[in-house]
Amino acid sequence: QNDLKPDSIKFKKKSIKLNDEAVKILFDKTEFANDSIARVRALLLLDEAIKIDSSYHVAYTNKINILIEKKEYDSALRVVNELIKRKDNFAEGVTLRGFIYNRLGKDILAQKEYLIAKDMYKKRLSSDHAEKLSIKLNLVFLTFLIDGREKAINELAQLLDEYPDERQRIKFFESVLDSMKNGEIILN
């Protein structure tokens, strides 16, 4: 793969640039007549970014999110499986796979993925260099998906006690949960 070439930094920079262009297209719709054309153009840029640097997980994640938005769940599942294969212990990818299973009506598989992701985050939490609050917020999100809003809100209250200086960040996260149906991801 391209990510193993001697001048891989050059490839990584090119991949990041393509990803950033794709994101810009998605948020700045003035360049295209409609969202559909913008998404197609963004997907082409993300495919190129992945081709150039197959280790750049952000491009995969953005592609998966576009495919989910387009309700192309089987394609999204293929891409997330490729991502998980390339990036070991990537709890974010496993969570995304759970979202996709949820959209496909495979709730048991979705719950299984959420539990796997939760274990991965817990292992990450035990590492010395981990950004603890971000990981704990991801764990709260998985609690929301697995056990519902009430239990997740209780965990957020505990985080408020543990991280009083992060109140704004934790409250923002709570507002994100409030914008979702209990245990269900809302994507367009």
C-alpha cells in the first residue's frame, strides 16, 4: 500500500489535503447546485485520499458518515470493515459498525459491537497517555446506546463531580444526547 512508501509523509499530507477538501465541500454547499452532487464529489476525494494513504482513518470515517447519510448502509459496512481491519483496537470504528447494524435493523449485532467498543475504550482508559475525559464521554455515549438515556445521564453526573472544570464540555455532551432518541442514532 502507498502508506508504506519511503516518502509516506508526502502521501499523508496529500491524503489529509484531499480529506479536508471533501469536508469543505460538504459544509460549503455554494460550490455545488445540490447536496447530492456535493456528496458525490466529496466521496471521490475521500476515495482518492484513502488510495493515497490507506492508514488515514479520518478519510474512512468521513466516507462512512456520507454513506450512512445517503442510506447506503451495505457500502458503509464494507468501508467500516476495511477501516477496522487496517486500524487495530479502533473503538470508534467498532461503534460506527454498530450504528450501521442498527440502521440495517440488526439490533443484536449493533449491541454486540457497542459492547466490544466499550471494552476497547476501557482498555484505552487504563493507558497512561490517554485523554481520560474524552474516553469516558465515549463510554457514556455507549452506555446511552446500550442502556438508554437515564443511565447515561447518571454517568454524566458522576463525570461532572469528577471533572468540575469541564462542566461546559460535559453539558454540551448532554445536549448531544438530548438531541437523540433514546438508544437510537438520528442521522438525517
